[in-house]
Amino acid sequence: MPLPELLDRLLTTPGPSGQEQAVAAVWREAAAPVGEVSSDVLGNSWVRVPGTASGPTLSVVGHIDEISAVITHLGDDGIAAVRPVGGFAPHTMVGQRVDVLTRNGPLPGVVVARVQKRRRGRSEERKPVEYEDLFLDVGAKAGDELKELVRIGDAAVWHGAPLALHGTRLASRAIDNRMGCYVALEAARRIAEQGGSPGDFIAVAAVQEEVGDFAGSRTSAFATGPQVSLAVDVTHANDVRGGEPEDEGSVVLGGGPTIARGPSLHPAVFELLYETAEAEKIPFAVEVTRGTTSTDADAVFLSRHGVATGLVSVPLRYMHSPVETVDLEDIERAVQLVVAFALRLEPGLSFAG
């Protein structure tokens, strides 16, 4: 299965939290043939496909920002200090090539860790790498040269193109959650090709999910006013060493998308997703949440007077790393599930308790 062109473009365009402009422009360009495209002051983007009847309006939300490092200090030695924007384990950044997003364009650099001195003749355990041990080297010879190249607040994203693995597996940075933006827009495109769903279909590329306040999904939900919403995101695959399927359910690559079930998600939306997947013979798994979901669904669920919200996720290995790994067939099945769900939102359908 080849990597879809749009997903490839989304994965290779930088867009850290708060600086999503470039990748949002790619998404809006692809959305233009699908329907009416809108954006807001925060940088959210959405496209609306008009419904064919008076069915409930559905929004499908993916977040378009990615985790990054940010420059916090420029040293006199030409080395910059960096800290995380979004969550990554410090050791995953050590030795990585990055693109620094400067006002003059991308600048290559490498992230290294503070050298730990070891006394000769002693076997001392090395301390784990902490965030304060991370430094960025762009090749500057001294502090004055460094200040000509970068500024405090410049973000750095992992460098490298998506890597096709065996079969239908793919490794890349930013699959979390350019994948969700791709699924939302591809579902909108297929709905438009079929002439529309019973209610309006709104695909959303939301900003600033990775920094934890869900600013993009919160404000876009207020602006678009859906009656029903699906967040599409990634979830930890636990078919890896150390995985714990007994904690939240068995989630495996190639097993299809997951449908989340928990207190911050609408039970009727879960049931309709479940019935839709069974009827369409789409492989899926149920993922259990015991509180909030830590996805855009949490903000949409509480928008205005409340929105009937569900969560569809795609299994992902090695989340928040430069080698996030996904199965392309799971992404395609997520698109199929979203489309089939939208077509079942007939006039008169109510999610009121």
C-alpha cells in the first residue's frame, strides 16, 4: 500500500505547537476542492461539506501540531540549550538530526547531551539524561555567530523523510497526529464524492493539542457548532515489549482502529461506531478510558452545552519519537469507519440522554 500523497506532504512539512502555519497551509490547499474552507485567528482550519438532509452536523477533528524542542538559551560557546514543547522522553532526542525553524528558513542541527565526566579507574553508573542535559549544535563557532543564525524561541523538529518498512508499515515523525488530519480530510473528500452525508460534514485540523490545553479543538468546536463529533488520534499499540493489554485493552498494529469507551465519551456515539464497524466488517478494537482521554475529544465534549463525542484512534508504536510506526491499512480502515458513521447520521437522530 503506497503512502498517500497528502499524508506524505503533511508528514514532511514542519508544524510544531504554536507554529503550525506551514503545514496548515498544506492541509487547506488540499481541502479547497472538497468544500468551503475556513480558518481562524489561532490557526485552526476546517472544511465543510453540505449535508443532503437535516441530519446532525458531524465534525471530525485531528490535531495538526507536532512535538518539538525549543531554544531557551544561546551560549557564548556557540551551543544552544533546548527544552521540550510537548512530551518526549529526553533520551529520544540525543544524537538526533533536527531542522531549526528560523526566520531565514530551516537550519540543520544536531541535539546532543551534556558530557558526563567519569573518573579514571572507577565504574560509576551514568545518570539518566534529563531535559536540562540537552543542547543544540548548528555549527556555530561562537556565541556571536550563533545569535546571527537562531533566536531564542526558535523550534526544532526531527529531520528525516517517512521510511517505508516491510509490507504496509511506515515509520516517521509527526504521525501523531498528521494522520488524524489526513483521515478527517480524506473522509470529507469521499463524502463529497458521494454527494454528501445526511448532515453537514466538517473536517477540522486543530492546533496546539500537544501542549495540553486543547486550544484549537476548543475554539474550533465553538466556531463550527457540531451536534456530533469524532476526534481521530493515535493510541499506544501494546503489541511491543513491555506492552500491557490488561490495562486499557489489546491494541495491535494491523488490527484496525480502536473505538474508545469511557466516562468522557458519549455512550450512544460509541455504540453507533461499534455497530457501524461490525456492519461494514471493518476490523477494530475497543480501547478503555477511565477518565479523560488526553485527546481533542476532551475539549469538544464540553464545548457550548456539550457535544456528543466519540474517539477513533489508530494504533501507533514508539509514540513521541522520530520513528513513530503505524500500519497504513489501519489508517485506511479509520477513513472507512468515519465515512460509514457519517452516512448513518440520519435526520431525527438524537443523542440526548
